[in-house]
Amino acid sequence: MRLTSDFYLRTDVVQVARDLLGKVLITEFDGLRTTGLITETEAYRAPDDRACHAWGNRRTPRTEVMFWEGGHAYIYLCYGMHHLFNVVTGSEGMAHAVLIRAIEPLEGGDTMLARRYPTLPQPPKIRPALTTGPGALAQALGLHSSQTGQNLLAPDSPVWIEERGISVPETRIAAGPRIGVESAGECALWPWRFWLRDSLFVKRGKS
DNA sequence: CAAACGATCGGCT
DNA sequence: GCCGATCGTTTGC
């Protein structure tokens, strides 16, 4: 079942980040379907969160989609080469988003391998490095910053998220500080990163 | 207009 | 563990 707007419109982005664990992220470009179980997320919340691009509710051309209604994709270029995929949440005017940091491949593994390792004559086998880390999973799924603003709820959207009845009890969820936001002051300590303890497809904080 | 800076990754030590 | 790649966004002059 595809997630509906009531999932994304909730105003507690930290809870949404937890709830996205165990959901399935899907892309279908040019008839190539790739899907993965979401295993790691981070919440970002303007205006009070200094680590959020829209901190202080500042609107720039880039952050504009963060202010849109929940259910859109915010995809931006990081370090000049990585395209990071976020899910916008909350109602219009709230700049809240969840960064998807890792997935476990479910379908389309060969397509993911071809996208990630296009120059290797023999692509490697499926392994955590294929889809662990926000830049890695976005590349594997064919996500690109040019697609920012995509509506995950549109029937013809090439990107969406599904609920497939995978049970994620609280005991499977671990939480800790977000990665790469050390310069965000006190916000850097907030435990707004979540991951599935038992997944091998998580960048750090396994176990 | 110039310049600094990333919500990272992979290769090498 | 450390370091370089690489470029759009943002801010400051």
C-alpha cells in the first residue's frame, strides 16, 4: 500500500522519521523498478534546528520545497557530487524533512549495481556499500537533484513510498545524534537519527 | 562578482 | 583513520 497524505502531513517530523523505518522506497524510471527497505533516517526541522537548511525559516531557491506540503521530495546536491533524498513532512509553510540515509535492496539489484558501478566490467555483488549512506542509495535508485519537488503522492510519480506490513517494534529502533552536523551547536546532539538495530544496511551504529 | 562551504564517498595508509 | 574530489548554493564585498 502506497503511503497516503495523512502519513506525511503529521507535524511531528521526528516521529515520521521513526515511522519511515521499515517502509519501502520505490523508484521506476524508464521501466526500471528499484525498491529498498528504509533502514536509517534523520529528521530535520526548521525553524529551531540549526542543522536544517531552512533554519530560522529562511527561504532560498533551494530550500523552497521544504516549505511545501508534506509528501514532496527534497533532493539536493551535496559536496558537488552526491544527491541526497529527503521526504518533506508537515503542512505547507513548515520546513520539515526526513533524510533517507540507507536502504536494504529488495528489487532491481542489478539496476542498482549498474547505476553505482557503471565503469566496472564486472559489477560487484550486492553488499551494504551499494545502498548504505544517503548519497549511495540515491545513486542506486536513480534519484537526482533535478527531481526535487516531486510529489510522492501523484499517481504517475516515478518515486513513492509503500507500507508492506513489515513490523518495526520499538525494540528494533536505535536512535543517536545525526551525522555530519557537528557545526550545528546544541542541535548536533539531538538524537534525531534512527536506524534498525538488526540491519546490516546501516552506515554506523549497527548492533 | 568572488569565495567559502557542505546532511558524502571511496581509495589509500 | 585521513584526505581529495567536485560544483551548486549562499553570503558577503
